Amino acid sequence: MTKQDKHATCPYRGLPETSYWRNSVAETRMAKVQPVQGGSFTIGGEDLISTAGSCFAQHIAQHLLRSGFGYFVPEEPHWMVNPHIAQEMGYGVFSARYANIYTTRQLLQTFQRAYGEFEPKERVWKDGDRYIDPFRPFIQPDGFATQAAFDSDQEHHFASIRRIVEESSVFVFTLGLTEAWVSKDEGIVFPVCPGCGAGTFDEDRYEFKNFRMEEVRDDLLAALKFMRARNPDIKVLLTVSPVPLIATAEPRHVLTSTIYSKSVLRVAAEEVSQALEMCDYFPSYEIITGQHAGNAYYEDDFRSVKPEGVAHVMRCFSENYFDKAGKRKAGRRAAGKADGRVSAKVNDLLCEEEKLVE
Amino acid sequence: MDKVLIFGTSHTNCLARALPDFKKEAGDDISFEVVARGPMGLPGGLCVTNHAGEKIPNPLIDYATQAANMRRGNRIWLISVLAMNNANTTGMFRDSAAPFAVASRAEDGTETVVGSGRVIDEDLIKRGHLARLESHKEGLKTLKSLKPHRVVQLAPYPIMRDPDEIVELLSQFPERLAARGVTADEIQVNPVELRKKIWDMEFEACKIVAEEAEVDFLVSDNHMIGEDGMRGIDSSLDPAHCTPEWGLEILRQLKGHIEQAAG
């Protein structure tokens, strides 16, 4: 038997180049590493794409807008609100003004609240004479001046979320964190710990929770099934944010917590994308954090992602998911803007998580 | 001699049209001139950017000021009729696709909501007005480099009360409405309380801007305003603009202001 024949039955034989580290990572230029294996669906010109998730999802939203495809933003400011002020208020950062949704439990509860299936008692925080939304505490600088405006805005917000659930063709969700603060009595998940920039911390009412993989997975499954029940044709693209934790509440090093958190999110995303046919996992996390990049895609704080990294992710995204024929159609529709469904505005990146360390 | 130079957008027209008659009663010690008027009358606004990237007064105002200054001892008054258009038009008509209400909070915590539809906090709208008027404020400040005796910002003219009259005045322009795909039946005037609320906010923002720019803020005389704060004399050319009769009243008021300020 020759030496070559010893590998004749090896199951790795004949696999594509992307299955081999040397070919597809070690000997490939950083910007050319392309870990996406082709999407199970494509995004066309008539599709409405909505976004939610942590900070990194904002990059996806901006790219969608620039690409000429149908970025779906049903929650827009009223025309009476000055555009400069609307920009400060987070309109267009995501498809609805829910700000960052860091955990899958928060995503699920957001949907449930929008449909009246979960009505927490703690729905507003008073800060002096201002009204703060605990679920998006920084969405309105200084909060709302009146209960009437708070209620009206929430009603509009929920209606927009319902449109996202029911009308989106593609929903892009970026998993961000496993650590969260929850209310002890109702299990409400807050995007930011009460007392960190908004609200007041009370250890009798709030507690720290670090979600386990099963919880993250089950909440995500429940959220996506919730969408599918109301929108059977919807497709979902899951990503994991490559942005490390800014702080951990666990009694351990923030690096250890970051790796735990990202590992859990990555596994949960994998399990959900395997379980639901409607769902793809998109490896933006791998593109930014992989060895090929050698941290070159991070700024000096090893946390903020450089524009080159975002561009790499978005290039892979476009190549694998955008139907080029559809782009032209979408471009025309976006230019017309007649139905008001395709937003022409995306705000500057905002990352509420920064409030933790202020 | 007092030289009064007036400039602004379409709300300057009523002053310009009244000026020929007013000059007879103004006397010889004070002269009024409309330097620029109409939507395109003052391209670039109160100030423009020069080749060095500096904000300088609009050349139209600059040249008019220099010409008025030719004779030693003349006192120059610069009158801005800008920044009042929004006050006279915003929220006048109900947008059935996006109706709105304005919520206010009194010091005792009582909330008031005027209008119906999506509720917007009053302070949010006010902040928007101030943001929009920021460049105007800078323009007013820049005018001071021309060394006028005083700069005066006219307050927004009060708005009309009667919705039927608004619709009637608008119906003068059937072709223009049709060109915009609007039929007379579609026109709904917002409730007077809501329109007044919006005007109040615009007025307040304009006043703040004038104060911060340290220029005079000239409010229409009491006899021109009704008890409800709406336009008190019959002087509407169309739903937003005033007749020369209104312009004449404003010019008289300006003259009085100048005489008083001049001591």
C-alpha cells in the first residue's frame, strides 16, 4: 500500500478548502477570510429587513441603509420633532426605538410586552418630575416630561414592534450579553442595571443574573417562534456581538466573564439556527475575533470594532445574502420613499452599555 | 438721521407694500428701506461663509449698511423679519395620517394635553425650535460686526383664529392646491388651542434667541392682538401672510420703538 493510499478512505479527503485551516485561514489574507458557507436564503429588493440586538447590530443597520436594500424602520419620529432632536433620541438606530437589546430574555419580553402578553407592574421610573422607560432608559435624554407623552410613545413603540414582527421579511438579531439585572418579583430583564445612569438600585428589588446557555437558547427559540407564529415566512439571521463586556458583575475577571458570555451566546445561536429552518447563523463574531485578524479589527481599547472590521463583516454579509438583482429594485423604492417604510435616516452609533461605567 | 434697514422672507412683503404710504407719515428724520424680502430675498440667510471659512454678514445687508452709513452721524437699525415663518404655518393643518397633541406639565404637576393623536412633550418641541433657530441666532450676532445702532428681531405675527377663514383664504389658490394633489375637502384646520400652543412655543423660542443674541425683540402691539393672543385685526392676505394694513401698523410700531430707544 502506498503512502497516499493510507488516506484513501479518510472522511476529510475531498472536503472544500474552507474546511482546512491552512488554506482558508493561515494562508489567506486577513481581509479575504470568508467564513460564511453561503446563506440558506437571499435578501431581495422587496424584502423588509429589521434589526435588533446589542451595539454591533447598529453597524448592520447602517450597512443595510447604505446598501439600498429595504431597511425596515416602522418607528419614526413624528414630523413635529426636529430631525436633530430625533437623532439624539435614537430613532433609526434600530428598526424600532427599543435601543440595545442585550439578552435573549429581554428580546422575548419585548415582544410579549408589545402584544400585551406581559404587562410588568414596573413600567415607568420617576426621576424627579421626569418619566423614564426602564426598558430603554436612555432613549429620551432626560426622559419624558409628562405621563401622557410617555404612554403615547410607548403605544407607538409597541405598534412599531408589532409591525416588525408581522411585516419583516428578515429579522437580524445580534446576541450581546448573558449578564443582566432582573426584578426579583416579576423577572423583568433590564437592559441596564437600575442605578447605572437611570433608576435607583435596590437590592431588595433587583438581582444580578447571568443566563446559562439553556436559558439563552430557550428564550431565543421562544422569541423566534413568537415571530414565526405571526409571520410564517420570516427569515432570521443571528449574529454574536464581538464587543467584549465593559464590566462584569460576576466575582471574576472581566476577560473570563467575556469569554464565558460569548461562548454561551455562540452555542445558543448555533443550537437555535440548527433547530429552526428559518434561521441562519452569520459569523460576524468569528470574522472580528478570529486568529487571522490578530486583534487588528479592534481599536486600542480591544473593545470597539474598527471600521475595517465592520467592512469585512458587511462584505461577507452582502456577498452571501444580498440578491444583486434585487438591489436595483430596492434602490428605486428607497428613493421613492412613498410608503414611508424604508427609512432614510440612521443615527450615529449609540451604545448604552457605556453608561455602566459613567 | 435714523436709517432703518428691513430684511426677511415673505413676511417682509406686508411691510414693503405699506412703505410708500408710511414714508409720508414717517417724517424726514427717519428713513425706512426694505433691503431684501421674499423666500429668496436673502440668499444664505443673515450670514454667509467667506473664502476663509468665517461667518460674515450677508453682503446684501452689509452693502445696504455701508450705503446708509455714508453720511456721518446716521444711526443704523437692522430689522430682521426672519425666523417667523414656522410660527405662522407649523401645525396649521391637521395631518390626518399623523395627527398629534402637545403635552405640558405645570409646576404643580398638572398635565395638559391639547390636540389629539400622538402625544409629544412640549419641551421636546421647544428644544427642536431652539435647535432650528441656532443658526439664526448666530446670524443675529454676526450682524453686530456691521456696528449698527441696534438690531431688532420682529416677533412672529400672531396667527388667525377662525378656521373657516383660513380655509376660505386658502381656497384662493385652487391651481396651486391641485398641483400638490390636495383638494379643498381634504383641508382640515387644527383646533385653535393646538395652533396657539405651537405658536406660543415658536414665539418663546424666537424670544430666547433674540435675548441670547442680545438684540431687541419687538412684539406686535396690544391693539393688534386679540384677548386670546390671536391676530386681533382683520389683516390676512392668506392663511399665513398679512396685508399692507398690518405692515403699516408694524412700521408705526417700529418707528415708536426707535424713537423711544433713541430717547
